Amino acid sequence: MRPVSYLSEKIHDLLSRQTIATLPQLSAALGNCSQRTAVRKLRDIPHLTSYSHNGRFYVLADRPQFDAHGLWSFRNVRFSSHGTLLNTIAFLVQDSHSGFLVEELDALLQVRTGDALRKLAHRSRLARQRRHGRYWYAASDRSVRERQLTARKALEQLEAMPAGHAPARGDLGSALRTFVASLNERQRRWFAGLESLRRGHGGDRRAAALLGMHPATVARGRRELVAGKPLPGRVRRPGGGRKPLEKKSPQSSTN
């Protein structure tokens, strides 16, 4: 009887030679054994399954050179460091700056993502919102989703500009101030904080001048974004805002 490790080594050798392989190819390498046996021996080897081609391809776990999104492809077969297509989409949307439209994810992953997105939204792993006739997908966490919505609105504002139109500096500032005025107080802080981070050194002062805000407000929004822990469900901190006026009765004087 052949040792158990022998069959696993043959699978490893095949994947080392041709990088990726299907289950029938693995079975053939093991002497035309059953696919169930091939799957069992595959478990002894660290490997990844493709998120494209219905998960038909396998690769050794140390072979892919993943990009910044955790994605890698070989001969149009696509793999993800996050595993399955569902897990990959969930991670990318949760981690994104401005959420995703279906066509944006299709372009990034090079597969159709509509069905997977609907499943994730139905299972409450992602949030879905209809914007301008298209579904927009964002993080399920409310505080993260609000940050993504702020960034998405900014993108939509820029996309609404005529093609080839390069706005003058004053026009852009006016457009940004109009956009910021449509946000609530917390979203204005976050957008200003994003603008400050984008501008680098001295960003608080320059973003404040561009958006007509106080530098301290911009700095607070920047700190909230960097910390990643904004107050959920609140625009201001508890006790913020103007204090309620107390009606005082005049004190009577006694002789």
C-alpha cells in the first residue's frame, strides 16, 4: 500500500509544474483515482481555489503574488487571498473608500458580481441602497457606511461635471461648498477631513479655507477618520450643541 504522503506529493508536483489545475487533472495525476480521493489528498496541501470559473481551479497557497486588493490571476483564472467570491466581495466593499456599484466590482474582479452582491445584502453582510437608478453597495456597519456615502456623493458631484470641463479654482471651490452644505454636520467634518488628508501638510488650514470651515472642525473630522471610531448614530457628541435656555422666575425682594 502506498503511503498517504505519496499521493499528496504528486499533487504538489503537478501544481508546481503547471501552476494551476482542475480536479480531473489532479485525479489523472494520481493514476485516474476518484475525484473524491483527489479532494481528500488536496486537503493535505495548503492551496487556494479560484473565485472565477465556478471554483474549478486550484493553486498552491504560496504561488500567487497578490495585488493591493488581494487579487491574482493566471491565464484568466482569478484567485483571491480572501477565498471565495462572496468573501472577496464582502471584504472589498467593507474596506472600500466609497462603496461599489455593480459595474465597478465587475470591472475590478473581472467576473459578474450581481448575484453574489444580492446574496450578501440579503444576509445583511452588506448594505444596499438605490442611487440614481443603480444599486450602490456599502458596509453593513452604519458608521463606516456613512463615511462611504460621503465619499460617494463627492464622486457623483465630480462625475456630474461636463466631460472635458476643467473647472476654474474658484468654480471648484464654489461647487465643493455647495456640496458640503447639503451634508449634515458630521458628514461635513468627514469630507473636510478627507480633503485635509489629501492635501497633506497644512491640509487643515487649506481645506478650511476652501470649504469655508474652521480649521479646528477640519482637524476634528480628520482625527475621527484616522481613528476609524466615529460615534455611531450621533452627529454630535453627547451634550454638544447649544445649551437649552432655562426660564428663570424673578426673585421677589423682601423688605
